[in-house]
Amino acid sequence: MNKQIQNNSEILFIYDAKNCNPNGDMDNENKPRMDYDTNTNLVSDVRLKRYIRDYLNKFKEKEIFIKRTNKDVTSDKRAKELEKNNIDWKTLIDVKLFGGIVTIKTQTDNLTGPVQFNWGYSLNNVELLESKTITSTFKTSGKAENTGGSGIGKDYRVKYSFIAFSGSINKKVAEETKLTEEELKLLDEAMINSIQLCRTRSKIGQSPRLYLRVVMKDNKTLNDLREYITLEKTDELTSIEDVILNVSELKKYLEENKDKIEKIILWKDSKLKFNEEFEVGEIEIEELNS
């Protein structure tokens, strides 16, 4: 029997981006989102969830609530569309993971998702590549290609960004969305595979490097795991070959909290280097394959 999840989890997810735009800011010429005070690259939780949704829809053939579309579709219209096909929007996997809200007439139906992410940020100082002007042309009916519709814009990218996300899974909240253990395994799979399988022109050049999900005992929680990792070098990184991730404090923190932890689920890219072996005392480590 596929039962509902029984534990909280804490997530650390890291991927890198080279010569691409991890998350364009529509309010700033679609430049990569940046914190210019710290020279760090920012990526919204919405961007990460989009990768996961697209992966589950395209590659696992799961119906999702928030789909990519060229139409002007509100959540209410989407719910009504599903209802015509005898599908309850609350049963869709992205709603069970991330929640959703639908307002029909005066009644609002709001589900908080058990899976939540903070905004991601780069652990290194990030430089932007000089912008290049790009153009596009396309044919319109009865016209030559070079006289059809066209557009001119700027193409902004980062040189290299090593991006870390923090996330959590709340088993109590999952009671409302009825998230199951099998669906949680699909999330693990999507975290590892979605970024590379859902590439676009501006996103090619990104690779997952580390996924760590700490399965807690019952309702126990941990701090943001990014607080316990650093890079040995933060300037002038150009590729994963330059990266050494210091995990000493993370190991110490997890060991100090071993009584709260049931096990650690771990996936690591072969090119990512740690400053030391990642072994955490008596805590079980379950390694995932891509």
C-alpha cells in the first residue's frame, strides 16, 4: 500500500550554471537575478518548481495543475477545465507537492504544499558576461522571411554560478494534500534529472551537482543546511573543476543532531569534490542513482 509520508525532511540542493541565464529578472531586461551588494546570483523557488513540474509532466506523464501555456489561463479556469474531465485539481502531483489556490465565485480553496523551497543563491561571487544583442525573424503570411515579424533584445548570462537551494518537507502539512512516499520518490528523481532534461536556449549549461535529503524522525527539524557549507575558493571560478565544497561543518552539525535524524538520502555528481569524505557517524546514508 502506498502510504502517506511519515517524516519531515530537510533538503540541500546544488547545481551550477555556466555561460547561461539561471533565472532572468523580467523587471530588469531579463538579466540574471543578482544581489549586487554581495555579487551573488539569485534563483527563485518558482524557477526550481518549474523544472520539477515540467519533468513530472513530460517525462513521468503526470498531469499537473500549473502548465506552460500560451493562453491566458487563471487557476480558476484551469480547475474548471480539469473538472470537465472529471479530474479534481487537488489530486494533481504538483498540488500535492507545492500546494495551490483556486477561487470560484466567492469561495477560495487554498492548499499549502508540504514541500517548500527558499530562494537559491550562489556560493561564489558571480560575474555577468557582456550583453550581446540578439535578433529574431520569422515568416508571416505572404511575406518574405526578412520582412516578417522580428525582435531585437539583449542576451545576458553568468560566467559561472554555483547555486545552493534549501528546502523542507512537512509531514503534518502533507496530511492535507495526501502526499505519498512514492510521490516523494518522484520528487527525489526530479531534483536530480529535471534541470538537464528541461533545457531551453538560455538554460543549457546547467548541471545538478548535489542532492541531499535528510529524513527526520517524526516532527523534528534542522536549520537551513546552506549555513554549514562553504567553498574553498569563491572568486574566479570558471567551471566545476575549480570547485571544492567544504562539508566539515555540515558533517559536524548532522552528527550533533543524529538523534533527530532517521537517514540521509544522497546523490552526488562525480565531478563535485568535497574537502573530505562525507561520512556522518552512525547515520545511515542511502545513495541514489541518476
